[in-house]
Amino acid sequence: MLATLYLGIGTLILVCVNIALGSISALMNREWNWTTFWNGIIKGSIVTAAFAAVWFVGWLNKDLIAVEVDGQMVNLQMAVHLILAAGFAVYAKKVVVKLKELITKKAEEYKNLTPKNESDSTKTEDSNNTSEIRT
């Protein structure tokens, strides 16, 4: 029981970190969107509540075999545990990839270094560490 609880908490934390890292990247790229942010928060909250409810129903009815997972019949508690384990792996990979990208991405690569309202007549191009101003 505690293993599933810890797995669920860990998965929830990874989802939150994934949303935070995505938000940071969006802010740095000047692509922030409140709708996307709130959709992520709402989705994470609903999925968390659904997992908790399904696990609780499985706890109430431990002896009922209700779900088939890859040919193996399991009860709801075990099904939730298996899904959380898969979700943990998926979100752990997403978070690690986003962290790697955030750390390795050069500051010059972010869109926010050139303001969007800058006129098109003065653009800079970076090639081999030299800048050329086009007019």
C-alpha cells in the first residue's frame, strides 16, 4: 500500500516538475500561454483525483479481479500501481530530457534575446562567433 502511495506522490511531483520546466522554456522562448499552463494544471489535478478514486475503489474490493494487463488478471489496486509505474517512467524521461535541454541550450538560442517588436530591417546573424548587421 505504501509503495503505491510513494509511487503516486513521486509521479505527481514529476508531473509538476514537467509543467514547471515546460513553463520556463515557454517563458524563455516568449511562447507563454496561460491557457496551456492551466490546462496542464487541470489535467494533472483530474488525473490525480481519478487515480486516487480508482485505487480507493480497489482497496474497498481487494478480492475482485477486474482488469487484464498484458494477459495477467489483476485487481484495481495492482492496475493503478502498474499504470503509475509506467507514468513514473514516462514523466521521469520527459523531465530528464527537459532538464538536459534547459542546461545545454545556449542563451543565444532563446527567442527572447531579440525582442519580437524589433523591426525586420536590423536583424543579426550569428555565424562562427561573428555578428553581421543586415540593413
